[in-house]
Amino acid sequence: MASKKKTATNMDGEEEDIPMAEIEEEEEATIEDLPGVGPATAEKLKEAGFDDLLAIAVMSPTELAEQAELGEAVSSKIIQGAKKLANIGGFLSGSKLLDRRKQVQKLSSGSSALDELLGGGFETQSICEVFGEFGSGKTQIGHQLAVNTLMPLDQGGLAGEVFYIDTEDTFRPERIAQMAEAVGMDPEDALERIHVARAYNSAHQMLLVDEIKRMSKTIDVKLIIVDSLTSHFRAEYVGRGMLAPRQQKLNRHLKELKQLSDVHNALVLVTNQVMSNPGTMWGDPTKAIGGHIVGHASTFRLYLRKSKGGRRVARLIDSPNLPEGDAVISVVSEGIRD
Ligand code: GTP
Ligand code: MG
């Protein structure tokens, strides 16, 4: 991965070189360098989607054993080795962290008010959760960010490609084409660079993340969308007794997504519905599904509400370094605008 150089087609149809994030430059060691990993084990790990050290280092022995079909003792040893080689076992200095933060890129939403609310746009190396009731514009924002990600950096894009996990069958290529045309992009080229998979259930949804891991060896991924993050989990894990296993799965799913965003300096956008909670007397009667786990895993949370005249109010919640606030956006035929 160290010298990976990728090309993307710019809006004039020419191929451009895209410098890869420098975070990857240090990752010289590969899984073959792990102690006790011979060709057969390396193959098993790769087949299970573990082709970089960071991916292994953050696993628990039980999980790795299960997913890569290895013994638990072996898994434990491999994880220890990966932690050393991937150099994530200890603390980083503030200046190293600052270096990493400097790699963060910002993706424009199409609305300057919303970009401003987010401190310049949607940040890479983060998970952003967009939640709100039906028709509040979550999927529309997903479509718009997919198109914008394809654009060159100097136009607020990320000059990369997109993976879109669609759980509700609401991805519309026609809508992408419409939004692409509105920014002067060739619609066919745009659709070529947005990779969509329909997830049929929560297990499939999680497997698709492994598939993204595999495919992003040759595809310069800058945006991963899961729309919706929670719908399958909510439908499949019903009742109080299922709450804990559901949260565990969601937690793992989000960890894997976060990992991808770090490794590729990419943005992860997840959407989430709100549950009507008529029992509450004070505060907002709606609550995001998934509770603490989703809230904590997300770096940014945007709450969307429908407003008058087709407008939407986006509220920033729980940001690590930005003040809470509102932005008014509208969904028009060109896409998301002020
Ligand atoms: P759920 O997935 O049902 O929870 O809703 P959501 O939050 O994903 O809503 P979505 O993003 O699908 O928003 C749907 C709304 O966007 C519609 O009710 C329209 O108001 C608006 N919309 C969608 N497509 C167009 C379009 O082509 N033109 C215009 N002007 N508005 C559109
Ligand atoms: Mg939707």
C-alpha cells in the first residue's frame, strides 16, 4: 500500500494523479511479517478480509479466530504482533496527532450554510451520523455527498470514489445523474465511480464492509455511505432481550467502518431514523435508534428536521470541536443547496 498512487478522472475527463494520504507511507510492514504467520495463515487472513495490520490489531482474539477460522491462541499471538508492527499499541505525541489531523480533508455538502456549520465541510477520518424522521433528507444528503466526493479538491470534492451500502433500496442512479449534471459532471462517469450494493440483512450489511476492505485496494475510496445504518438491525433484533446482541453487532460494524475511514483518510456517512417517543415530556420527542453506541462512535451527528416550504433544518450535535448550531438547507432538483 505504501506507494499506492491512484488516478481519477477530473471533470474535463482527463486522468489526474491523486497523492495518497501520507498516513499510509509509514505502513511498510505487511501481514506476512507477523510472527508465526506463514503463507497458509496469511492466505486465511486475507480471505477473511484482513489484509492490513491495523485491521488485525484492533480485533479481539475471539473475533479474529471466528472470522479467519484460526485457533484462539494463534489469533491472540497474531494480534499482539500486529499491534507492535502497526505501531498503534502506545500513545502518540500531540504533534504526531496534529500531523494526522492535517491530513483531514473536508467535503462540501453543496450548501455553504451546512459547510459552515461543520467548520468547512464533512471531515475525513470520521463517522458522521445523519438522523431524522422519514423524508427529512438523509438519503438526499447521501446522494449529494456521493456526487461531491467525485469532484476535484479545489471544488470542495475529495477526488475519490464512493461505496454506497443501500439497506432500504432507496439509491437512485437517476438522482445521481441529475445532481452530477447540475455541477457540470458527466453523469455516466459519475455513476461509474459510485459502487452500490444492496444489503439484504444486517449480516450481509456487515459482510459488505469486508468487501469494501478488499475492493479499496484498487479503488481510491473517499466516502462510504451506509443508508440506513440501523434499519436491518432494528427489524431483526426485536425485544428487550435482543438489545445487547444488537448493540454488540452495531458496535463492531461501526468499529470496522471507523477503521476504513482512518486507513483511507475517508469519510463515513451513516443515516439513522428517529423513534417517536411520546413518553417524553421535555426535550426532543424523537431519539436516534441505536442509542449510545451509535452516538459515541460518530464523530459528528446531524439532526435533520423538516421545516416550512421544503426546507430542512440541520442541527449539529455532539461535535468534538465545534459549537452546536443550526443550518437551513433545501432539497431542490439540483440537489442540496442553501
Ligand atoms: P427515510 O429514508 O424515509 O427515513 O427518509 P430520508 O430522510 O432519507 O428522506 P429523503 O432523503 O429520501 O428525502 C425525501 C424528500 O426529498 C422528498 O420528500 C422530497 O421532498 C425531496 N426530494 C427528493 N428528490 C427530489 C427531487 O428530485 N427534487 C426535489 N425538489 N426534491 C426532492
Ligand atoms: Mg432514506
